[in-house]
Amino acid sequence: MDYARINAAALAVLPSLVARWLPDGRCVGNEWTARNPRRADRTPGSFRVNMRTGKWADFATGDRGGDPISLAAYLAGVSQAEAARSLASMLGV
């Protein structure tokens, strides 16, 4: 599986992906700021995704990742391989 190719394809459409995955968020500068759906997060702010690089972090818990595949895996609660397969299928890669 070509993770680099899948990540590149996901980065090209990252704004639409994060809007779908984190619909209560909004773009603040170069970051998508939202509530973390994996925990009882009441207000947006600590969970952010860099829209240029795909790096993401929950600054309240320390959870973080470096690319769209790791974000998809984290949000879905699946392995990175499973997230990569799903993204590849979704993006036609």
C-alpha cells in the first residue's frame, strides 16, 4: 500500500474531509478547529488539524498524528492500514 500517495491525495482534498469528519469545526487560519468526537469535548479549541500538512493534535489529551491517514484511523478507531485502505477507496487511489 502506497501510504505517501494516499496521504498526498487526502491532503489535496483535506478541507472537505475534515468538514465531513468534524462537521462542527471551523477553519481558523491554517487550522481546522473542532471538538474531539472521541471524548466528551464540550467546546472546540483543543483539537486541531493543520490544513497544509495534515498534522493533527488534541492538546488536552496529547493525542496526535502526522498525516491524514493517522487522523482517519484515530477518528474511526481503526488501524492505520484499515484507514489507508478506506481512504484509498474513497479517493480512488
